[in-house]
Amino acid sequence: TNGAVITSDTSGEIELQAGGTKIATVKSTGLEMASGKDLKNSDGKIVTNTPIVAVKMSGTQALSEATNTTIQFDTKEIDTDSAFDTSTYKFTVPTGAAGKYFISVNARIDAKANTNLDLAIAAILVNNALVKRNYVAYTANYIRTGHPVCTAIYTLAEGDTVAGMAYGNTNSNGGTNLLAGAQTSMYIHKLIG
């Protein structure tokens, strides 16, 4: 009633072979594919959660008052498939990597020297079109710095581009800044499935 149970020897590992060739090893920590072998699902596609991208800004970026602005992610922390361009600030889905993706954009928006931030927005752009945004309004309770975070699971095709966008509005029309480092960042990875 429990199906087949295969028990390893004292090594604690089970080696899977086909035609005398090692395919994978079952270990207590999981399944490890042999060198040059891939784990594939029923339609023949390789099971992987790459590409993975983590990017941030190296310096402060000025935002014009009440203007949608592409975030200038110019520093890569992770880019498994060399799919993020730090000159255009965009991720491009590589050939063979279409599918569902988790996307997150964090924007630390600062009203410079004044406590007058009225509205802060972080958004996700796909092929230069807005697909998701998250905004925080501080009307009548102005603050100095806001930190909206926008996340989405989105189906992307080969060649699609993803970018982050920010928007800041103050009650003094003085413009805002995006703060550098991990405070303003974008994370993208393909979902398995």
C-alpha cells in the first residue's frame, strides 16, 4: 500500500542509472543530477528557477516632481544568465527561458531635506508598459522618506523586458531622490513549474 520503497546501503545514497550511465544520486539532502544531466518535466523542459537577477543602484538618483522615472539599476549582485543590462536598466528574458517569474521592485524615495513627501510609488514595467504598482499616500501626514515595494508573479515570453519605475510627489514641488544601495533594488527569478 506504500508503493515501492528503495533503501540505500550504509552510504546513505542511491545511484540512479540508465544503460549503465549514472543519471542522478538520491541523497538525504535531495536529488543531485549527474554532470551533464538535466532534470526535465513531462513536456521535456528543463526544471530550473534561473534566470535569477538581483540589482541595486550605486548612487542616489534624482526624481523630477510627480514624474514616472525608470530606476537606474547599475549594479548587479546576481545575474545568472547575463540577462540584465546596466546601461538600459532592463532585464531581458533569454532564449528558452519563457515562463512565470517572481518580480520585486523596492524604491526608497526621499524628500531631500524636508518632511514633505506626499506620494511614493514603486512599479514594474514589462516591455515599457506598467503592469503593477504599489503606492503609499501620506497626504496631511507628510514624511521625509517612503519605501514602497511592488511585487508580482508575471508570465514572460522570450525577449520581454522588465524594468523598475519610481514616482515621488511632495507638497512643496521640490522633487525627490531615490536612495542608493539595497534600499532601492529589484529581484527577478523564474519560477519552477
